[in-house]
Amino acid sequence: MYESTNKETGELAKRYIKKAFDKAEKEFENNVSESMCIYDYLLLSCIAMEINYKYEKWEEIGYSVCLTIKEYVERYGIHRENYSMISGYGYACFCVNYYSKVTGRLKNFSSNLNMLLMEGVYEKLHNSSYDFTQTECNDYDCISGIAGNLYYLLDCGRLPKELYKKSIYEMIDYLVKLTGKHEYKGSEVYNFHIKPEKQFLDIEKKEFPNGNFNFGMSHGMVAPLTALSKAYARGYNDIEVKDAIVRLKKFYDDFRIEENGVWYWPSQLSYESFLKKKVRHDEIQYAASWCYGNTGVLCGLIITAANMGRRKEEEDLKKELVKAMSLKIEKWYLLSPAICHGYASLLAGKLLILNEEEGTGLRKSVETHVKEIIRLSEYSTKIAESFPDQIENDEGHLEGYIGEYSLLNGVTGIVACFAELFYGVTEYRKLLMIG
């Protein structure tokens, strides 16, 4: 928790939080909860209760969402489809578990949901042929893949021992094998190489005709690295796990670029650059966001070093994070207030080290950072309210406006960061794999 030197900034952030909660409450009562953001309401309810804002009301909202999730499982079988930790059944499990922690209620329900998730992920992997020539990023990543599942399920040790162990081992085995290699066009590539036809966007297929290697926290290999290191710290420290961690760390070391004393990585590395072991200038990601930028990568590397007990490396990485976050605001190349592509992700990064010796120098910029997030969010909110047809436009989706509650692109991530800054709330960080 951060003791602000500026009461005005603290009050500004708390008013923003209140405004976001009140708008969400009103929309929930108007049955907007039937939309895709139902799990976000549950996450918001947990944060509201943790900071003791309208506790009874948000406990009621959260309970209502839990009942809806129960219906979705029983009637629609949502536990059999999408295991994503950010938008799917995994996210539902996380949020119900969070609700149970905060309220002390629904412990058996939460445990049963987690058991279904663990069984589903196990069956998905156990019945897979592991064709690593056809890897897609959502097979392994933080958002939809096994890295996100493993990172969460490692904390669910109260599940039946046999199910827990075999499921965790299956997830670890998949991620370890992902660091192996196979032949592509006459050269050896890692099993996490994304072939051209497995790339999601048309622009990717055009820019990377022979596929790519993804470096970002959202869809890249830093998430499997972080997840494997957490497993290692929990006692899953076979030599194969350690070797996979070493390989992935070397991968990030080999393709790191330093400019003006700051570390960067490509967002996606082409097959050709991989063979040459050299990053093209146009592949460097200068935007310092959680999803693809150096903030997300450095946070993942810091967590990994801590999990591996490498204190000196952890301290050095924290110093590199400070350098990246000490640039002038225009050098972050961000336009959004949200946590995925915007300024909230940098605040989350700062909060990782703000109260440690390495982060002392960042404290002076916190007030400016908070004000910029609020300014951009309020600007987006005015656009959404005045020109709703501009929410979806040629440049993409409008982010960070009050009324958009997704964790990554809406106000829920912003509220979570502010709640950590002023109230010490940290649970949300597990979803981002930076805590």
C-alpha cells in the first residue's frame, strides 16, 4: 500500500473508484449482467468488499453472479469449453475463489469449480497428441492457455491429492516439451514457433510469412517461463523443469535489445530474425505495456528470478524495470488508460517494486501517473457517452471508459491498480501473472 504524498491525488483516485463502482452497480441492477462481463462484476465485487465500499451491496451482487455461474455450469456446461483465465471458465473459477476468500462463503462451491477446471485441463492435455508443429499461442499463453491455468491451479492444493498431482504434472510436462525443438523448412525451431497459418491476424500472416515467436506477457513465452518457475518453487523441481526454465531465460537474453540504457524485446520475432539471431529494428516493441512491452516481460522475469531463489538476478532486473519506468511519459508510447495496452499496466509494474529499495525513485512519479490514467479514462468515457458509435472504430475498441468492465481493456483493471495503490489489494495480480 502506498502512502501518497498528495492528498488531492488520493482523493481523486478514490472518487474515480467510487464512480466506477456506482456505475457498475446501476448497470447490474438494470440486468446488463447478462452480457459477457458477468465475471468482471464478480471481480469488481471482491475488490469493493476488500476496500469496504458498500460491502453488503457488493456481497449481494457477487453472490448473485455466483448463482448464475452455477446455473451456467449445470445447464450449459461452461466448464467443458473455454478454460481461459481471462475470459472463460478459468476466470469464473478465479473470481468465485476470490469471493470465497473475501466473504468466507461458498468454499465447497469454489472447490468444486476448481476441481472441474483441473479435470478439464487434464483431459484436454492427456488426450492431446502434442503436435508441436501446429502450436498456437492460445495453447500455452497467459490469456487462454496452459500457462495461465498452471499459475492459478498451483494455488489450489486442497483439491484431491491424486487429481491435483497428475494435473499439475500434465501441465508442467506440456510446457517443458514446448521448449523442445522440431524442424521447420530445414532448420530447427522451438516448439513454440507459430506457423504462418496458425497466426491469428491477417496482418501477422502478411508480416511474418514464415511464422513468428511471441515475446509478450499476454501471448508470449514469458508466461510459461513464469508459470514453470512457480511450479519449481512449489517443489516441482525436476531437472527437466529447471532445464526448460534455463532455455526460456536464454531465449529472452539472446533477443534482448538495449537502447539508451533501457531493455526492450520484440513483440514478435520473425523466423528469419530467429535464424540470424538478430532483431530487426521494426520488430522492437517500444510501447511499455503489460501485454507486449518491456513492463510485462521484466515483471515476469523478476517473478521468475524470485521463484528460483536468484536474489542478485532479481535485484538487477528490478533496477532494469526502474530504468524502463523512469523514461519521460511520451517515451512509453501509450495512449490507453487500461491495463493491457495502457498506463495502468505501468502502474501495476511500479507497484511490484514501489515499496522496495529498488523502487524508491519511482514514488515521485506516482501522482502524475494516476492523474494521467484518470484523465484518459474520463476522456474515453465522454466519447463513449457522447458518441457510442465510436466505441468500435477503425482503430479498434475504445479502452478504459467507465461502462467497459473487462479486466484488461476496461475500468476493472484500473480500479484494481488504484485499489492496490491506496488499499493494498493485490489478488488481481495473479491473473496478470505478475504477483
